[in-house]
Amino acid sequence: MAVGWPAVLVEGSVRLRPLRRRDQDAWMSLRSRNAGWLEQWDATSPEPVTGVRPTFGAFVRTLSAQARAGTTLPFAVDLDGELVGQLTVASIAYGSLRSASIGYWVSEHVAGRGITPTAVALATDHCFGVLELHRIEINIRPENAPSLRVVQKLGFRDEGVRERFLHIQGRWCDHRTFALTAEEVPEGLLARWRATRGAPAG
């Protein structure tokens, strides 16, 4: 079993836990209701997709195999026990790099309530504390204002634009890379996020 997996991470009403096959109905319904909100940012294959599309069960099995191999952590995001999104820690590398990337999405009906920053902070602390990684990065389309607000709230550094970085909805799209190293948050990212949320506006 991979280090740090399976894991359940909790902060208040927000819980990260392994994505399971039994999430199929809730996950499919959530994605369907949020198609217009999410699909514009979804990665696509530059190669024509032929044949039968993978089932949700196959999708989860693939992620679970990657989790067992220690390269991916596929989290469901729950709010008060309801599935509201997904967060995936991917491209986990050890050796002299000790890095990973985080991707996420949440339903539009809960956006702007601090759920995604909380989920990212939980996952980042898990990566730094349990997996002993050194660097976390998040890559975001420059047009994706809601996602940009997440990294800004958490204090990730803007490392600039990666041109034509990822294939999105039929074309190669630029992304901005944001990163954080363990030395930058010795108190933990969740603790910093809590302090930021408690600070008066100014």
C-alpha cells in the first residue's frame, strides 16, 4: 500500500476521502448538472477518441491503481457528507524532486464558500507532512478566474505562463503555474488559511 493512502482529511464540514465506485450516481449527476461550469476547463485528448468510453468504474479503478502505485491521490470532496467535487494529487515524484501537482473542481452551487481552498490546503499539508514532498504546483488557465482566486487566497507563488501546456477542448492552451514549497509554510498551509480567513478585511 502506498504511503499516505488511503487517507481521510477533515476540516470542519469539508472532508477529503478516497473516490469510490459507489460514488458513481452522485458523481455523474454532479458532472451533468455542472457541464457548462466545468467542461470549458476539462483536459481532452489530442488524439481522436474511438471505441467505447471508459465507465466510471474503470475510471475509479485506474485512479485506485495509480494510488496504490504511489503516483496519484484521488480524493472525493464532501461537504456535510455530500459529494460536491474532486481533488486529485497527481504526478507524485520522489528522489531529488519530491513534487506533485494538484487539480480540482467543485460544483458551482458551492463555489465561493472556501471549500476548494480548504481542500487544497488539506491535501498540500498531507503531501508535505505525510508524503514528505517538497513542492506542490497547480496549473490554471489564465481565463479561469474562480480557480485563480483559490491559489491567490492560499498564497501560491505565480511562476509564470507555460505556453500551450495542456490540451483543452480541442486545442493546446496556455496555463499559469503556481507553486509552494514546504519551507514557505512551516506552520502548515491549513493553519495559514485559517488565519487568513479570520483576519479582518483590508
